[in-house]
Amino acid sequence: MKHCCIKYWLWGMMLLAIAVSCARDKVLNSVLEQAGKNKGELENVLVHYDSVPEKRKAAEFLIKNMPGRYSLQSPFLFRYYELLDSLQGLDYIGHDEMIVFYDSIYKRPEWRSLKPVYDIESITSQYLIAHIDAAFDAWKSPWAKDLTFEEFCDYLLPYREDNEVLESWMKDYKAKYENIAYSVGFTSIDSVYDVIANMFVGHRYFTPEFVPSAKPSSLPKIRIGSCRMYTALATYLFRSIGVPIVSEFTPNWSNHAMGHEWTTIIVKGKNYPIQLGDKGPLGYHIKGFTYRPPKIYRTTFGSHKALIEDETDVPPLFKDKRVIDVTHEYLPTTVIDLPKSFKEYGNYCYAYLSVFDLMNWKPVAFGRRKGKTIQFQNMGLNAVYLPVFYKMGTYYPAYHPVRVDKEGDYLFLKPNKEKLRKVILRRKFMDKSPKQWADAMVGGYFVFSKEALFADGDTLRIDSLHEYAYQTVEIKGLYRYMKYVPPAFTKGNIAEIEVYDKLGIKVQGKVIGNYTPGWLDRMVTMRRAFDGDALTFTSAGPEQEDAWLGLDFGKQVEVNKLVYLPRSDDNFIKEGELYELFYWNKEWRSLGQQTGSRQLQYLEYDNVPDNALLLLRNVTKGKEERIFTYEDGKQIWW
């Protein structure tokens, strides 16, 4: 009887083990079935590691998380990579060249034939085994040896970054960069980053959304590319030498258009955000931003609990199981409670906070209903958010915009139409770059003279600039020559120079000067100061101490005034262009149109509701526009 009980107990334990094993492998078995004809390749990997449990577990991790991963293929893809490589090999490449390149390819209909080839249906056992072995070798590095298995899977093991073609990048990058990294010391990740980061040129270009990822083998020679390209480059490089790294992103800046992505090195529990090609120290990439991230998310290869799991009709970001909210690891945050909502849109369990992009609102965070309020956790400070509901791909305003200050206190921007105020508007877009360009001119000067050596001329020094639009200075005298001398060792940027005679007629002349920009013809860059285009500007060589440019009028002219424009984004109030001011009240509502003038260079409205969120649009031309509030007589940009 005793032996019989033991026998039944053993059988029970075996059945339990089988049941646990079946439950444990349910996801794995499902993926293997999805692989179809490629199932044997994936099974070969598992069999290969049967006697090495940890590598077998790593193989299972990759296979379980393989669905949805793919490379893009097309008959024209090889030509695309060939052309991209040829461009990156140039000594200098600018945005204009990249625009021509992408237009020449992606405006052709045959490029729309790009099709996904899914990994589970095509990846080989040879590729996967070689990659897993290389990743385990990388795990032995001084910077990775203390990782847990779960951290290893997140930060070192993944075999792809996006939709790139699969290459043996782990082996190839290790051969290229490991000796460089180790030559500066095994323990100092700062030194390793410094020597590697300075090997790359960091020029960003925003590629079209449908551009396929660059090949891993192409990226080491990158000279200009999207943030995605630099993110992939850093991922391949640092993982190959055993430095744990992961991709992170913000869906959209809170105070500027578009979003951003980067990589973060994670060593001994500390995060070091980086972007190869940047000249800042290790970990400075987020801290050095002028643009503010409202939320920061991490992208992982493995699946996690989705941000929203109990709802199906939600924006894609919040049902992505490979996205984790890590905002609190980087930013001071606050909790925002939405006390009520617009009743006409129903009683939703979830709402979203959106930020203003270029012309629209883009959701960046979600909030759950909690009692009578909807609560949003870990929100970035110093931002304006619009609460919205979401239904079947459409967003509806949930409540008035919420303005969060630098301390985390917030108020709702409900416009008071009973209290109207006067506002004076000088721009339609934030002014950070124009301020920098204008400040760079301080210390420069203009000289007007009767003779070519400027030995006995009249000098107008630039001590300060009023706003960042056209500057008008009175100068009366009889002159033949004029020159602008920028501060030494600056770029010598200036957009426009205009000289007027006593009748108010603009004086023409021959362009003279000695600008040596290096990458552009001297006369081409100097003529930009006189071409009437506010968006073009001159550029001197950065090492040039004695740069100057000017005009020879051809004869002596009785000059009455000088007008000049610092390097410009063309977002100030322009003469003859039509503007329209809006305030937000469930939608943008017009406060009327006005035409800009050169004399004033500002607009004045006296019908603006108090406590309103505002937007100024150039109806004539241009795309850049930015929301703002009007506080203490100034436009405050958000």
C-alpha cells in the first residue's frame, strides 16, 4: 500500500510538471506555429542550446518576442542603400542635398512596393545562434558583468533595433570598436564614451516616415541623418562591446514641434542619455535640451504590461506592450487632476493629455478616472496640456487647457470673454534661435566711408538689438562705401543689409568683402546679405578674425539711413503679410486678421479674452507657429 501511494504521488508530480511546462511554453509554442515553414530553423536554435540552460532561456526570450519584427524589402532597396552610402561618403553634405536625395527616390511610385519580411518566417538558426553567442560574450564586459538575466535581455541581447536588414552587426562592430574602447580603460565609461562619441559627425535631418532603416554596416560612416539613425548606430556599437544600452523617446516636445529619440547607457543602475555626434559629456543629452519633454518612454525588445490593458479603443502608443514610462527617472514631475470634463462627450474611463505640435495637438500621456476626477501621473513641468478624449481615431477636447508652471502648480486656461485685454504681438513663433543670432552680432559694427580703405569713416557700433526683426539706424552723410564687420571669430551671420538715400530709395552697389566660409563660394555667401530674402544669411569661416563684407555704391551717395536684419527664421511681423490671431475655446476661434507693416513690426489687438491660450498664424505663408499666453506685456511661449 505504501509503495502504491508513492507511485501515485510520483505520477501526480510528473503530470503537474508537464502541466506547468505546457503553460510555461504556451507563448513559445504559439510563435513556433506562426513561423510556418521556418519553424524548423527556430527549433534548431532551441535544440542547439538544450545543454546550456541560460542560453536556451535567452533563445526562448528572443523567439517569444519575435512576432511583429521584420525587415523591409523591395527590388529597389539595394539601389537606395547604394545611393545613401555614396552621400554619406562626401566631405560635406547638407540638408538640401538630403532633400533632393529623398525626393528623387520616394516620389517615385515604385518605392511604394516596400514589403515587410517577418523574422519568424525568415530568420535562420545560424544567424540567431551566432548572435546569442556574441551577446553572451559581450555580457562578460566590465560594464555588463553585473547585469541580471532580465537586464541582459533588455540591454544587450536583442538582435535588431528597427526594420533594418539583418546583418552580423554584433561581430562586425566589436571588431571595429572594442580595441578603441578598451584602449582608454576598462572601468571608465566616461572615457569610453568620449573617445567614441567624437568619432562621429552629428548633423540631424528629419527623414520621411516611410524611409527604411539604414543597414548596420552603413551607419559607421554617417555624416547626416535622422535621430533614428544615430539611435541605431549607438545601439549596435555599444552592445557589441558590452555596454548596456536602450532606446528612449518623447512623443512630442511640450514647447516645440515633433518629438525625439535617443539612447541611454545604463551602468550600475544609472542612466546616461546620449546621442552620438553630440559634443556634450556622457549623460548630458537630456539635460542639455532647450526643448522640454513632457513624458519620456523606453522601448524594449521584450513585451511588458501595456500602459492601458483594460480598454481596446485607445491611441496606439498606450497599448504598445514594448513601451515603458520612465519619466520619473529623469524629470521633476507632478500629478494633474482633471476635476470635471465637458459633458457633451460622455463619461470616459480614460482621458489623454496632449501638447501642441506644429498645427495640431498630439497625445503624450493618459489618465485614469479616479472617483469624480481623471488623474494623470508623472507629468513634466513647465508646459501647457490640452485634455482630450479618444474614440475610434478621433480626439475630442475633454476640458480647458492646463498650464503647469516650473514648480508643478497648475491652472486651467478658461478664457474670460467678459474681461477683454490689449496685447501687442511681435512674433508668431518662439524666439530662442533668433535671440542667439541677434546676440552674436553685439560687438560688431558698420563703417561708412568716402574711400575704399575706410581709414576715415563713420562707425555705427552694435551695442544691443531691439527685438529680432529689422533694425533701423539713422546715418546722414556723403559716402561711397559701406562695410559690416562682425565680432571676431564668429560666423558673421547677417540676413539683410539695406542702405537708403535721402529720397528713401534703396542704394544698390557692388558686393565687396573677404568672407571665407570654406564650404561655400565667397561671393555667393556675401550676396545673401543683399538678396532681399530674410531666410538666407551670410557665413564667415569660424577661424576668421578679420571678416567683413559691404557695398561699393560706385559713386558718392547722400545716405539717410541703414536697415539691417540679423540672421532670421522669418517669424517676426512682416510687411504686407496677413496675420490672424486665435484663442482656444474647445477649438481655435478667430479674433480677426491684420496686415503687418515694416514701420511697426508688431500687431495690436484689444479684444483678447483674459486667461486665454493664444495662437498667431501667418495666413500669407509659413508653417511654424506656436501657442502662447500673454503675461506682463509679453508673449510666453509654450
